[in-house]
Amino acid sequence: GVSCTIEADIQPYRWQKHVLNGSTNPVSVICGGSSCQEMVENEYCRRLLEESMEEIFVLGKRVTGKAFPGVDGILDPASATEYISSIPVPVYTSMLVDSQCKRPMERDVILKNPIELADKLGVHVPHMKALYALVTMIEETYSK
């Protein structure tokens, strides 16, 4: 009962998904357990999410050379946070669950690898770098 679409070029879809994952995952950990909806309801957190999302939009477009497909109406950071607001049930990120269970977080896949790619391509991603530094410090406290 699940519909699917086969795409010849999955990369723009992958980067669009990363707009949500690359921003909400680390911010939820730093916020100490907020749902995605709670984060976008707070004006300061929403701004941080949207600024982080903008970096991912720019990086993804540079990598793929294409516009994102607009799945779920997500065409820019504002529409991404509006999409999050429209989800009727609280959404908690996988990185948050890993953090709460003191498991290794996917910080390299979600942040470090895209940061390294951005550095290679000359794309400025200061928010992503700050988020990576903070979640790395949080994860390092597990063993203390």
C-alpha cells in the first residue's frame, strides 16, 4: 500500500531530504529533546534551522547542478519549516534518540561529510560547522 517513484537521478531528492535531516537532527540534540514542531515554533530556533537549511540548499544545488524537486512543497527554508509545522504529530529526530540513549550519533554522515564537501567546493557553511562542533562535544560527554 505504499506508493513509490523511480527517479533516474536521485541526488536532488537526497539533498532535499538532507535539508530537513542536516538541520533538525543536530538542533534537536542541542535543544535538549525538542520535537521538530517545537523547534520551528520558537522564533530563534526557527531562524537557526532556516539559516542551516539555506546552507544545505546552496551546497546541494552546487553539488547536483540542479534545483531541488519540491517534494512536500519544500522549495526553500521557509517552506521547509512550514512543512514541519504542518505535521500533526510530534516528530523526534533519530540523532536525538541516539543522543538520549548515549549511542553514537550519525554526526559524520549528517554534518561532517557535507562540511568536507562544502570546503572542497568553496561553499560557506558556518552554521553546519557550529552544529557539528556542538554535537561532537555532546557525544564526547558520553564517556565521562
